[in-house]
Amino acid sequence: MTLAFDTSTLVEVLRARKPDVRQRFVEVVGGSDRKVASIVVLHELLSGTLAARNPAREREKLEDILRAVEVVPLEATDAGSTASVFHDLRRTGRPIGDIDTLIAGQALARGWTVVTGNVRHFGRVEGLPIIDWTVGPNPLSADEIAQRVAQGD
């Protein structure tokens, strides 16, 4: 399985406010699953470090975490998948924002499972496997995702 980290999960790992999330990250670092983050996730994380009180310290903490994660660029096949996700969500009147759309589209194109605390957004993307480490280490079922999306509206 390829675990694709959303910004929300890596921010939780950085801040260590939710011990379960940080612990699960430590556990998967030593495991055999591939660990990736889209280049757009890196953009969001770097933007966050620049807004911090101590940008140099936050950048250092981020670099420590990113040693365990492969940052993956967007490619043409990702753009096609992302365009489909954007169109489908817009048609239903339930867009999730450009960056989340890029992350979801890339994950779908490559068969990745998104690790996120933002199930309300990513759960709107049909067929996208999702793990929310705040509730457990395994992918959420379609019913769990639907329930979480419905609660967020």
C-alpha cells in the first residue's frame, strides 16, 4: 500500500497534539508501506513554516519528518485525474478546494490511500481510499466515509 499524506496529518505529526497520529507515523516509518506526499502538500507545509513564530525551527522540524516521506511531483496523468475529480465535485455542488482536489486526483491516478484528518473533504471523492489516524490505523469503509461526510455538512 502507498500512504499519501495530506497536509493535515503531517501538521499533526509536527505539532504532536494528537499522540495517536504521531505514534502511527512513527510505526509506519519503519514499515514496508511506501510513504509519499504530493508536491502540493510540501507547498502547504512550507507556507505554514513561513507563517510560524520561528520559521527556521519549524522548517527544521519539517525536514526531519520529510526524511521519511517521498515528495512526488504532479504529472500529466495526475492532471487528467484531478480534472475529473474537479468536474465531478463541481457538478454535484460539493467542491473541496484546489489543493485538496490536486491531492485527491493524484492519489486516485496512482492508486494511493490518503492519510488525512479531513475526511469531510476527501470523502466526497468517489473511490478514494482514506485512512484517518485519529480513529484508527486502517482504511475507512465506504459507510464510515459517507457517515463522516454527512456529519460535516
